[in-house]
Amino acid sequence: MGEGKDKMRKHSILVIEDEEDIQQLVSYHLVKAGFFVFCADSGEEGLEVFETEKVDLVVLDLMLPGMDGVEVCRQMKQSGKQAIVPVIMLTAKGEEDDMVEGLEAGADDYVTKPFSPKVLVARIKAHLRRDDKLKSRFSPSEARLSLPRGLQIDFEKHEVVLGGEPLDLTVSEFNILGLLASKPDLVFTRQQIIDNIRGYGYEVTPRAVDVQIHGLRKKLKSAGELIETVRGVGYRFKGEAR
Ligand code: CA
């Protein structure tokens, strides 16, 4: 299993879930996996912990009494520096619309109930590893992302290179690619993409995102297939093993 090799510093996970059984089950498995766990029974309580404690990742139930999970997520993602903390939503079957809303509110991932605690723990570890990797990748000395298929993004020079050749991308195309590629395998909704590339002096519509993606894929040639359409949700960058 490589547990020893995979040793991580003790991360803190905040679990916001009103159902006692699930809260206990999740906490039990997280503690067993070596995490420090904070529990909250409501969104309000969860936000308080989020603001006062050092939290590395949040497991957030969608259906909560009072403030719902989507609103809690939105507030967390608007909280400045803490906004980068990954949020994994717990949703029930048949809550697809809410799930999309959750992703739009900035959630990084979701797990559908009933779920296996082991799968949830594995997902949490994957997010934390990715987070650590991202932090080291974006260190000031090296603002460069090396991707599969000879693709490289240089965030300092604002340049994308494919097989050694610089590509001629528009500002929006560059920003969309940078966004998707910096979080491989995570699905971004059109709205999230818009929120991230906005602020360059013009309006972006969901349809315009599709057009940009279309143009981007063409310019990326065969590497264009790394940008996957997730039907009914949005887009993601396929993180191939390197
Ligand atoms: Ca609930």
C-alpha cells in the first residue's frame, strides 16, 4: 500500500455534516488515516471553525439544516486566502442540480452518498497531494507547468509551448488552459471558467466559453484531446501520468 512512503504531515480536515452516523463514520476513517479532524453539525458552525482554525480540506454535506452546503461553500470560496482550501461535497443521488450548483459555488469535487469511506479518504489524499504539488510548482522561481504531450505553460512569460514551438493563444485561451491544467482531472463548470477569466475588459457568456475551448483545442492539435468535455457539467484537463 506504500503507506510509509506516502507519509504526509498531519493535515486537518473539517467535516460539516448534520447526520451523526455519517459524521462519526467519516471522522473515524479520517482519524484512522492519520488526519486531525474538526466536526461541525451545521453550516454556520462549520464556517466559524473554518475562519478560526487552520483547515487543509473541507468535507461538506450539501443538505444541511439552516444554511445549505452550496451557500457554505460560496462563503468559504469568497474568504480570500482561505479560498484555496479544497472543498469536497457530499451529495445524495438525485441531487445532480445541486451538485452542479455546488461546483459553481467553487466546490472542488463531490462524492455521492452512499459512499465508501475508503474512497472518500483516497479522494482527500489525492486533493492534498495535488495541492502540495501545485504549491511547489507555483513557487516564484518556477512559474512553469509541464504537462503531457510536450505541452508547457509559462505563467510568468504568459506563454504556451507545444513540442518546443510557442503557440499563439488569445488571453482568454491562455487563461482557460492555465485554469484547467493547473487542476488536472477536476471538472470546471462554464460559470467557474467565466468567473476565473473575467476581468479582462469584456463580457464572457457560457457559449463564448465553448467557442474559446473549440479554438484552444484546434491550436493544441493532438494535445487538444487533453481538454475533455464533461457532458452537462463543463470541462476538465485530463491529467495523464507523467
Ligand atoms: Ca445532511
